[in-house]
Amino acid sequence: MAAPRAGAPVLVGGAANPPLVAAVARLLQVEPTSGQAERFPDGEQHVDIAGPVRGRDVYVVQPTSPPVDQHVMELALLADACRRAGAGAVTAVAPYFGYARQDRRVRGREAIGAHLACAVLHTAGVQRVVAVDLHSSAVAGFFPGPVEHLSAVPLLADALREALPPDPVVVAPDLGATKLAMRYARLLAAPMAVVHKLRMSGTEVAVQGIIGDVRGRTPVIVDDMISTGGTIEAAFHALVTAGAKAEVTVAATHALMVGTAVERLCALPIRRLVVTDSAGPPPGPLLPTQVVTVAPLLAEAIRRLHRNASLAELRAQE
Ligand code: R5P
């Protein structure tokens, strides 16, 4: 085993989620170093690392949440600045990793955005990525260095267990979430069902059918992320049509809540919405939201990486 790194880890915080940076820093008992992002009049971002990093291992905490391009570029600039200032190793701690949904060409003349995002970050000087519940584990293959893929599912399942509805059925709102739902169903000792969803556009989805028996049961819909809320909305209506109870619990690791997501979800009889703080500020008081912080998970991962210890128990199960 390699020797533990010298000195405390240097934590550099980007602008995407300052409360999360502060919480991780508190747990690690370090003072976070700010990246001091500013904008030139033409819109370019400019960063300047506030403290010394020479010879030190740096962890840049920056989810690449909406606005995704801005946060990816800021992360790349922070990594580049650290590398040029003589940092030892630069790790990007991006609990929400944007572009992960673009992991293949579906229709033909498309880019593979996940691959490009990995290439940009690596070129900038990121040597390792720490992410939570990646939409696609293809990211681990696209990034040339190690990708530590952690999971918040055990934390979210613990929170769900505190007030699970009677007769729950764990529901994957699309085929891609089937393995995720299997993990929740196992942890919650509940049956599961899968919604067969078709995506028509970025904001529109259609349901083809449901696999599994949901009649008379209360759905617990689980997903890796909520973006526009269209997937949850379509799954809920399909479940009720199939005989499920007309109330729903929703759990997702990444609460992106873009566009009219909050209004969309407010129109559903949501009993509880359980999400993490991986992406940014929580959805606000209109929804019955419980936020589970990923700060202890990230702090523990950084602690272990810094002393070259195993992350086995923190890892996502593919
Ligand atoms: C898609 O495959 C993902 O797992 C989510 O289901 C999806 O990205 C959620 O997006 P939206 O909330 O916009 O339907």
C-alpha cells in the first residue's frame, strides 16, 4: 500500500454549492480555500486560488449541477489553477456529475458529452474524480484516472425507513433505474415494480407500461436525479392508472429541480420527497422535502483517499 499523503488535504471550494463545501471542511477540520471566481465583462469566468497549494493534495469540491456548463468550466479552471500553482494531486469532488446522461450515441450524429466532460477535466489537471450515484458508470471508463463512485442510496434508504408508508412498492420510474430500485427494495425489504418510460424530448416522457404488481400499494419512486420532474410525474399517473394508491413518496440522490419541476411536483400528492444536498440548494418549502446531507460521505471519502485507505464500504454497487 502506498504511504499516506503528507499534511492535511487542501479543500478548494467552487461556487456551485458553498454550504456543502463548508460542511465537508468542518467535518475534515480544515479551512476551505476559496476559488474566488469572477467574471470578465464578456462573460468569461476567471478563478484565483486564495491560498497556497504547492506540493499539497487538493480536493476541489464542485458539483457540476445547473448551470452545468458554468460549473464544469469553473471546475476545470480551478483544477488548472491548482496544477499550475504546483499542487501535488488534484481530485475533483463532483457529487453530482453533469453530462453523465450523454454516455452514448442514440440517434446518430450526437456527441458523447460524458466522454468530453471527462476529457476536459483531465486535460485541466484533474487526476481523480469522486462522484455520487453517477447516472452512468460509463463515466468511470471515459475518465483516464480513477473514478471513486460513491453511493448515497444507503443514507436515503435509512431516511425512507423512518416513515415508510404501509404496503409500499419501490418503483423504478424507467428501465435505467431498475438496478437502483432493486437496491432500495432490498434495503427496505419491499416489493418493486418498473415503469417502462419512453423519453420524447428533454422535458417530455411517455409511459408504455408497468412491470410488477402495484395494485393497492403506495408507490415509493426512486431515481438517481430529478431534473424537470417529468419522469416522476409520468410514472405517478401511470401507477395510479394501474391501481396504486394516489399518494407517493419520492427519493432521488440529485435534486436538480430545473424549470417548472417544483410546480410539477407540487401538483402531485407527494407524501415525502427525500433528496440529498449533492447538487445545490434544496427545492424549498413548497414540497415536503427531507434533505439528507452527503457531506459526511464526501468527508470520509477524502479522509480515506488522503491516507490511501480503501473506499469499499462507500462505493456504489453497479
Ligand atoms: C433518466 O434516465 C434519469 O435517471 C432521470 O429519470 C431523468 O433524468 C429525470 O429527468 P426529468 O426529471 O427531467 O424527467
